[in-house]
Amino acid sequence: MEDGVLQQGSQRRAGTAGASVRAGVALAGALFSFLATNGSVYPAVAMVDPWVREGATLFGVLVLVALVGIVRYRPRWLHVRLFSGVALASVAGYLLLAGAGLALRSPGLLLAGSLLDSLAEAWLFVLAYLAFAQLEAARRPVVAMGACLAAYLLQPWANVLAPTYAVAANALCFVVLFLCVRSLVAAPLQEAQRSEPPAEMAVANPQSFLPSGHLLFVTIFVFSIAQGLVIALPGPFNEAPALPVAFLPLAVILVVYLARRRMPNADGLFALCALLIIAGMFLQSSDRVVSGGVVSASNTLIEAGASCFNLLLVLLVGSIAGRNRATALPTAALVLALYWSGVLVGAMLGNGAMALFGWTEQALVWTSFASAMVFVTFCFIVLKNVSFAEAIGAIRPPEPLRPPAELAMATRGEERAGTDIRCGEEGSLGRVPKTADLAEGIAVEGISAGGTALEDRCAAVGTDYGLTPREGEVFALLAQGRTVGVIREKLVISLNTARFHTKNIYAKLGVHSQQELIDLVENFEA
């Protein structure tokens, strides 16, 4: 009852204009702090110790990967108050240590402060994405574009901030971000903590979840590598600043949306990002010839592409979560992990290639050309027949499970007797479900004649469709509405084994979800 009230309250808040403003401010604060860190703080840190940035980025990636694992496999370990408290304490530590490290030019203090910065960013940025995912679909495009546009309009100011002031601005952004999203994410975080692990939910409802190895996520990683490469390759050969026009593509997209009320799909937005990045990569080797060394044409194009890419990431998380809200938290953490790790890998590849061939302009020419060609090959060959919009559109919202008709009849008989029906194993929310929970899709054990009739029907279906004995055992439990966690414990098998049997059962029966399987059992005629 309490969970339902919290969820309804969260939905009401997510539908208000105030919620949209708070989510937009949180996203803008997260992106601005990211720009300020990379535009002002890290360049100053690199002058003291260039490896501090790579170490902090790697640590942030590890934190995000750990968060993805917790949410997907052990959601009960998601201690929200503890995580938020550690993040806020890290903000305070970052402010003190990074400020002192910059003043004293101490590599140790800078490393400690940067690690705390990455720890705070990992959790708070995920909260910002999660808050955005709770908004109504009609509000998300304007909120995303407005947040990204605001952050990039402030980017020139972030780049000229003194490093110590940039650290203070980052800390302020973190605090404002947390205060804005706190009420918006309370209910979804609690729901994520108490729900069945998404890794187990995906076994019975594969079309409601995108696997981590999906080409959409691979593309995010590859595109981030390209960004890291173009940042690292110019080195000392191109110190000219970029024109502060990264906001222009976002402004054009926003104007077009307001005029036509139609947002460019993910494929069109990615094409624009790729075009700008590729143009910047090809211009790197001849940048000083094109722009005269006054400004950097390649960096200008690259930053414009990066602004569109950040908008794309936000919209992708919102679109995926809009189809299946259970994926909002792990998807946000995974996207950020792929983005940060891709930039890190790209920067290391760029620096490694230049160090291998020698820091010469000829090496820059060939390395830039080779990198651009690899990226172009990926876009035109690997992604030739792939549509992000279709991949997201193919995600089916998970259906609440209904017990089979025989099971429901049996449980109604028990309800009239005034007896609670108890599971042999613990339910997905860690409690004994009541009969009224049947309407919410919580499956319970069949009893007496109802259970026997269901078992007979499952046996007939298994024989008719040629299921193996082991598949028949898994199938019978799926038909009862059992979760994969219960099936694992009852049959003493691993998650991969349960996934393997479920995939084979679905293929033989021609179904795509657990609810379709239950419907087939109910309507089966021998």
C-alpha cells in the first residue's frame, strides 16, 4: 500500500511543470560541471600530473560499472541513503582537497580530490538521468534540449574560470542537482531496491530489455572513443581555442522542434553528431592552415558534435526508460560508464599512437586520417542497416503477469475461506503475497485441484511442443507465474542455465514473454 502511494505521488510530481524544471536544472548542472571540469580543472591538473585525469576517469567508470552490477543483479544492495550520503561527503572532500591541491600543486591531493569528484559525479549524474526519465514523454524533449542548451551557453564562462573557482562551481552544481532530484527519484529508487533483479526479469521478458552488448550501447562506446581521440591527437600542434558556438546546433534543433513539434529521431541526431565529429577529425591535420592559428576549426566542429551527442544520450535514456521504467537506473549508469570509458580509451589510444610514431606533424596527419577512416568505416558498414529508433521502438513494455485461470479459481476459493495463500519461496518483494496481489501480477503457488489441472495442462503443452524433461520443469514454473529467481532456487540452476532453457522454450512455443506463455497455457486445447 505504501509503495503504491509513493509511486502515485512520484507520477504526479513527474507530470508537473515544477518537476520538469527541477529535472532540467539537474541535467544542466550535471553537464555544466562536466564541461567546467574538462575545460578548466583538468587542464590545470594535467600541468601538475597528467595521469591524475586518467586515474580519476577510470575510477569513475569502475564506480558506474559496480552500480550497474548492483542494480541488475543485487538491487537489495542499493542503499540509497548511504550512497547519497557518501556522494555528498565526497563533494565536500573534493572541494577541500582539489582546492588545496591546485594551490599547493600537490599530485597526491589532486588525485584524492579527483577520485572523490568522480565518485560524486557517478552517483549524482545517474540521479539526474533517473529524474529526467520519470517525466512524461511529451515533456522530455523540451527539458533535454533546454538543459543541454543552457549548459553549452555557459560553456565559455566555464572555460575561463580559474581552476579553484571551477572546483567551487562544480561543488555548487552537485548540491543543487541533489536538491532538485531528491523528491523525484525517491519512489523509483525504492521501487528498484525492492523489485526483482532486472537480469532475472529479462530472462522471462527478453523483449522488454536491451542487452548490454546491444549495438546501440556499442555505438555509444565507439563514438566516445572518437571523442577521446580527437581531444588527445592535436597535442602541442593545436592550442588555438574553439569558437564558442557549440550551442548553435542545439538551438537550431530546439527552434525546429518548437515550430514543427517533431523531434529528430535518434538516427538523425546521431548522423548529425557523426558528421560534425568526422569533419573535425579530417580537419585536425590542416587546422592551422584553414583557420590561421587564431581559432581551431576542428575543435569547434568537435565541440558542436559533442553537444549533440550529449543531447542524444539524455534522450536515449529517457526513451528506453519510457518503454520500461525498470531499466532507467541501470541504463543511465551503463550509458555514463560507456561514455567515460570511451573517452578514456580514445585519449589513451591517441597519446599512445603519437608517442609511438613520434610527436611530429606528419604523425598527426597519418594518425588523424587513420582514426577518421576507422570511424567512417564503422558508421557506414557496421551501422548501415541498424536503426536506433527501431531498436528502441521494439522494446515492449513488460506486462503485469496474470496467473492462469485455474490458479485464479483455486485462489478465489481460498479467499472465500479467509486464508492467505502462501508461497513456498519468497516473492520478488520479499514478502508473502495476499490474494489481492493477484491483480498486481504477483504469482502464487497453485493448490489442490487447481494446481493439478495446471500441471496436467502444462504436461500436455510440453508433449505437444516437444519440450525436454528439464524444459518441462522450467516451463511449468513459468506457467505458474514464477520469477526466474524462484526457478533458480527451486531447480538449483544458474541464471545462465535458466536463460538458456527459457530461450529454448520461447522458441519452441513461439512466444516472446512470460505472459504470452501463460496465455498459451490457458487457451491450449489438446
